[in-house]
Amino acid sequence: MVASHQRAAWRLQPWVSHARATTGINIDTMRRIDRLAGIPLCFLATIILKLWWLVRRRPPRPIQRILFVELSEMGSTILADPAMRKARDSTGAESYFVIFARNVGSLAIMDTIPRSNIFTIRTGSLWQLAYDSLGFLFWTRRNDIDTVIDFELFSRFTGLLTGLAGANRRIGFHRLYGEGLYRGDMLTHRVAYNPHIHIAKNFIALVNALLNEPSSAAYGKALIDDSELALPVPALANPAHAVAKLKSLITRHDPSQHRLVLINPNAGEMLPQRRWMPSRFVELIRRLLAGHDDLLVLITGAPQERTDMERLAAQCLSDRCISIAGAWAVSELPELFSIASLMITNDSGPAHFAAASGLPTIVLFGPETPDLYRPLGNSMPIYAGLACSPCVTVNNHRKSACGDNVCMRAITVDQVFISAQAVLSKQSLRDSRSVVKAMTG
């Protein structure tokens, strides 16, 4: 059952991660389950496991198989990549990963984890969630997992998965003496989350706790240099595929004769407060096309967004603005990014994928701060920095009370246009054509 489940996870339809999010258990329901069921389950599991470990006390096994846990955020798989590579390279251990099935395509971007070592949990129904969670506990034992690193900040569910995985070493964020999220006490290495450093450094702090054992009650007492956040350029399997695919989608223009600007107007269902207004995207696109006759603007998105994105493209009143929403699998995105000149996007998973691929990426931040969540790689954040921002934090389970995202409305079209001009003015159509020619042969 589990093996076939794993193989099926990689036969994803384009942007299936977003499509499933709208048909399965919604975010608010998952938060309620995590709170109402998670608190008593974490309490009971802590008591049972402490008694079990007391009776079955044994020396820890060598570090040979490390499981990373990050379920709910596609962008976090990119932000966690430096930490995962450090753990792998420092220990020589084999790497494993567990993630929600709707997000599994994001792991293909960096391809750090072998695909055969990835376990997916479906969220289409409570039955699927429970069934796959039970399967996960058998899978960890069959693969003899000895170490688990839980990258999640907000989930009691992952606390239970980590505690019940059967590993000798269990590393994760702990509230210690704070009044934050209660996740029981099932960790062997408790690391204090630091809200004043980038989340990628927090992830590395978890790995440092593993590498520097034993230590005091709270791990993570080490300086993490910015150089540790460097990402390798994702492998591009076949950039010519992107050119050929675009030519099949676009009949009125030859993509190789234009500079490509990608626009990602949405930010998923989890945090709608992150969305910049569609009317401003329309105004921005019109100004970009008016100022550069060599540009082709491509609007990206999920399959269920196709109608909205086509409507937005039509409002731009130019045949050089085209919606390609729903046409690209997540694993194909680095190929598309490799032939583009610029991406402009809300804070979302594609922002991290694009920046990691080396594409200049302008990212619009509002309810979250770039100080903590700026994409690694070639990114330029635009952030109003209102007194209320960020309103989405580890302390509120990423549930904002805001119904009026003034933080996004505070970002003007002029600001974004000036930043885009700064990027485009350093490029030329000749440079763009030479890149495409070199990649396609």
C-alpha cells in the first residue's frame, strides 16, 4: 500500500498542490483538529512515551537515516534545503522526508531528497489523513529511521508524528518557558525558535543541535553565518521543453523573440491576506508592456484559477499578456524560470522556486515579513512594514484576524514598477535570446 502510494505521489497533474487544497480538508478545519485533538493527544503521548523510553532505555544508534518533517508549506521545502544538505553532508546519513501529498511537487525543485525516500500524507478527508498517518508509523520503522528533525513551527500533528516515529533522536522547536504552542514533551533536542532571524537559520539551528550533542536544555547556541544559506542552482532537466511548450501555447508570438516576465497574482488559500489587488497587477502589466515592446508577460496560476487569470489577462488589453495558468507542473517550473527575465509575485511558494532558480524575483510582502521569510536566492522584497505587520506569527498558529490587508494596499504600482524597471534596464532582448539559444541548442 505505502509503496504504491509513494509512486503515485509523483505522478502529479499541473499545480495539483493548489487544486487539492480547495477540495480536501480546509485550513480552518485542520487548525481546529490540531487544537482540539492535538493538545490532549500530545499530553497523553508524552506520558506514554516517557514511560516506554524509561522501560526500554537503550543507547542511541548511529546517525544513519534522518527524516525531515515539513508538511504544509511548499516554500519551506526550499528554505529548509540548506539545513537538509548540511545534515546530509555532515553525517553521511541517508535523507528521508514526509510532506502533505498536495505539496510534494515542491521537493522536485531542489531534488535533495531521493524520491523513493519521500512519504506523502493525503488531506482529502479525515479518513485519508488518519490512514496515511498510521501508514507513516509503519514506514518509519520499516526504514529504520533513527533521527527525526521537525521543521514545523505551528503543528501539534507533526509533534505527534515525530514523537511516535520510533527514532532515538527527535529534534524540533520547543516553547521552553514561553506561553506559545503546546506540543507535548517528546523531543530529545529542544531548540528555541528565534523570531528575530531568518527561518532558514532557525532550520539550520535544528541541525546544529543534532551535530553538537550533548548540550544544555536548550540547543542552538551557535552563530549561523549568511554563507550557510547558499542554494545550489536547481538542475534543469530539459530547458528546451519550456520553449517548445510555450510555442504550443502561444500562437501569436514567438517566445524566443521576447523577454519573458512572469506574473503570479495569487498566494494560495492558506493566507488570502498575502494577495496584492488584481487591479494593481493589471495597471503594472500595462505599464510594463507600454514601456518595453520586447516584453511578453505570462500570468501563472493553478488550474482552478484559469478563468480568473484569463480575465485578468484580458483586462490588460494586449495580446502580449497571456495566461498560462494551470499549464505547468511544479517540477517543470525551473525550466520555465530558466528562460524568463523577471518574476513578480505575491509571497508564496513560486516566489521561493523562482528565486532559488536564479531568476530575478520581486516579492510582495504584507502579513509576513521578509526578515524571516525572504526567499533564498535572487529575490527583492517589497514590504510596507506597517505597525501591525507581521500579523501572522508562530504565536497565532498563522491565523490572522485581519479582514482588510492594508499592508498590501500600501504597496503602490509605482514601487513595483520602479523595481521591475531596475531589473529590466540591466537586460536586453539580445541577452535574452542568447540565453534561450544556449539552453536549447
